[in-house]
Amino acid sequence: MKTVKIGATVLSVLLGVHSVAAQEITLFDSEGEAIAYIDAADADWTVYLWDGTPVAYLDSEGDAFAMYGFNGKHLGW
């Protein structure tokens, strides 16, 4: 399985649009390939790989979000 790494800057930019009424937010790797998406319609803001595997979720911390893997590890803000 390809390891998914999302830099803090990229995550911050993506989360800056959290108020947009999008159903899905696509996440890209450093080569511009779409590798995952955030289900914005889901109240849990779950991050899925394109094969449907859930890999992380976003947790609201005031006006920001923190990302956690389902293993409980904090992945970033």
C-alpha cells in the first residue's frame, strides 16, 4: 500500500475551505496524483483512499482541525 503523507501546509490550505459546501475534498500527492479524499458530507470528516479504505479522520479543535489515523496517532493539523 502506498504511504499517504500530507504536509501541514497542504492540509492547512485544504482545511481553509472547510466551510465550502463540497461533498468531497480531493487530496493530491506531491506529484499531483489524486490519492485520497475527505468525505465532507460525513459528519466525521473521514479520509478515504480511492479504493474506499478509510485511513484517517478530522477532529474539530475550535476553528481548526487535527487529523488522526484510525490507529489513534495524531497526523497533523
